[in-house]
Amino acid sequence: MRNKLLFNILVKNLVVLKTRLFFNPKVLSFCEVLNKAKRVLILLPTKAESFPKALNHLGSLSAFVSDSEKFLFLPFQQEGFSSHLKNYRMIILKKSDLNWFSLPNKEFIQRLKNLRFDITIDLDLEKNFLNSYLSFLSGSPLRIGVKNKAGLPFYNFEISLSEDERYLDELYESFTETLIKFNNFKEEMR
């Protein structure tokens, strides 16, 4: 178990290094991407205890991208939440979708890229390489995540959350409020 953990840490560091070395960022207009967004990928948390809190804020987050087709990435099979998720298309990561590094395999990544997302929003507030990795490989021009998680090139728009906010509900509320403020700014720019 210890060897696999060390191996996964080594793989993660190699992927981060390779990604940063060969990353060629493109300049984009936040408002333009929001106005033209047709498909949005929302990455849900990998920790089971954070999952329900993130779901509670999906409604307000959906207002941020109201005119877009919304997809939810579920990092593990969830039971009993289907009634909350009727307005979303599901992307579920199965064990068969993982390679021997415990990362999504090429076929899964290609299926994700083929959906041509315009925006990716990572709702995992903790450091989680899986969601950062998927955010980057999704091909979305706008990748939104929490500051101090993985940074560039995994996210090109990071939201800084207050250290004073100790509860998940407060953190998700701050996250969605920030995105809604930018959405209002987008509306003013029209």
C-alpha cells in the first residue's frame, strides 16, 4: 500500500511537471466565454461527506450558466441523489475507466474531450489531483477552481476563499456568490 501511495505521488508530480512545461496558455475573454458557453462540466467533490453540501449549491451555480447544457462528473457511484440531478447529464467514473496509475484512461479522457465543454467548474474545495487533472484535460477554455489547489495550467480562473470560513456550506456559498457576481458583470457588459 505504501509503495502504491509513493508511486501515485511520483506520477502526480511528473504529470504536473510535464503539464506546466508544455502548457501554452491562450488569451480568452471571461465574458465572451460565458456568453457563448453551450456546455458546462461541473466536477463534484471526491469526498463522500462533501458531496451533499456541493449538491445543495448546484441550483445557485446553475444560474451562473443557465443557458448551457450541464454535465456532472461523479467521481464515484452515488445512490439516492438522482432526484436532485434531473437537469444534469451524468458522467460517472468507473473502475474500468482507470489506468494503473489510478487516473482516467485515454478512452475516458477522449470521451470527455469529445463533449467539447466551454466551461469546467471544480466544486472540490480540497486538494484533489483527480479533479484538477480532469479539469485540464477536459479541453475547456475556461477552467474554474479554488485557489491554492493546483493552479495553472489546471485552472485559469481561481477563486480565493476566506480562511475564516470553516464550514463547507459557507465555502460553497462564497464560491457560488463569486461566480454569480461575475455573471452579473457579464450581463452588464452585454
